[in-house]
Amino acid sequence: MKKVIVLGLLSMVLALPMWAKTHTLKGSEQQKTYDTYKVSAFNVLSVKGQIEVEFAQGASDIYTVSYSGPHNLTERMQIISQDGILSIQYDKPLTVLGDQHVRVEVSAPDLARIIVQDGAEVHAHVPLAFKELTISGSGKSEVELDDLQAQFVQVNLTGESEAEIGVLLCQTLQIQVSEKASFDAQRTDCDTISSKAQNRAEVSVTGLNGKTITVENWDSAQTELKGKVNTAALTARGHSEIDAGALQADSADVMAERSSHIEVRVSGTLNARTQKRAVVEYKGWPQVINKTGTGTVKQDK
């Protein structure tokens, strides 16, 4: 019996370091506000943990931060601007219970990248104009931008993270999402768009006005497209879906494999390749239809 007790105590002791790394905290009723202060220049905003950040594009050469929230959370904040990166996080990994989180306001003249991790949120409710912007998200994080203008926009999302852009004006948009992540652009005016989605990720690009769009879906991913483009190249594999029935394309090259499904609307030439149980449905009256493969190509009337 003593041997069993000793072994049990030993196992508890060995487990303590792992337990000690997990910190759970509920925001206190007492609130604390830290007034606006200047930080060194940065063009990368990195937020980690359950923290809400409101970003605004400010005057040239002025970089500021202010924050407020429950006192027991604000006292754990670490905000460091170094080597061009503004890092916002808690002093240790923290799970915050309840609805009370720390809210941070950030202002800078330019951003090149936004990084959100582990439940972080970044919002911008004023128009933003940058040369280029990369959005990276993981771990159920969120980025929401009301109005963005940039020459080049890149979106990389994984781990159930989300990014939403209300109005997007750009030359090139690149999207890559996986592991139940989602991207949503509601009014999109971009010349060239490429999108890759896999592992049950979702992409929605609506109000689209562009020249070319290329979409690749794998592993039960879903993509929705609405608007107008000159050319579309759509590929669906592994039980994935592409709904482009409300996207008017002058011409389209589509390929569907392994029980995947593509719906498309074409006025000019439709090249459709299918394999096995895949289905391609087209709306409208394409001038030319080229079919190859063993799947199904049919008109959706």
C-alpha cells in the first residue's frame, strides 16, 4: 500500500510542471486605464492571447498605444515595440474567462503585416491605405477590417481563425486558408485573385470586380464567389465545393475530382474536366463547351 501511495504522489509531483503552465483568470470588476503614450516605429502588429485591438491609421511618424480593462488583466500586459514589431500579449499564456478582456488602441501611419494568435482580435473601423499588407492568423483568432486599399494583400489563416474585409481595393489578392479557417471579403475590386483552401476551410469573395481568379480547394473546403471576372480557373478535389454560380465569367477552366462539386456561370468558353463522381454544373449559355473526363457536366437551369 505504501508503495502505491508513494508512486501516486510521485506521479502528481511529476505532473505539476505541466499543470503550472496553464493559467486561467477571470477579469476583475475593478478597471484600469493606461493613457495614450508613444512607442518606437513599427510596421508589424503582433497580438497573442485573448486581447482586443482597435487599429487606426494615424499621422506620419506618430506611433501610439493606449489600453484599458480589468485590473488583474492589464497588470499582466506586455507591450513592446522593437525591431519594427509591436508585440502585444500577456506575460504568460492565459485563458481569460468571461466577456471582460483588455482593449488596446493602436495608431500608426503604416502596416505591412498583422499577426493574430490564440484568440486575439484586431479590428479597424476606419479606412486603411497601405502599399501592401499580409494578414496571418492562427488559433481561433480574428481580423476585421472595414475598408482596405493596398497594391498587394496576402491572407494566411489556419486553426479556425477568421478574417473579414468589408471593402477591398487592390491589384493582387492571395488567400491561403486551412483547418476550418475562414476568409470573407464582401466588396472586392482586385485585378488578380488566387485562393487555396483545404481541411474544411471556407472562402467567400463577393461583390467581385476583377480580371482573373484562380481557386484551388481540397479536403472538404468550400469557396463562394459572386461578381464579375474576365477569366476563372477553378479546381476542386477531395469532396470540396466551389460555388461560382453568381460569378459572371467570360471564360472558365474548371476541374473537379473525387466527389467534388463546382458550379459556374460562363458566357464565352467553358473547359470542364471531371473525374469519378465529380460534378460540374454551369449556368447561362456558354458559346463553347469542352468536356473531358468521367464525371458529370450539366447545365443548371
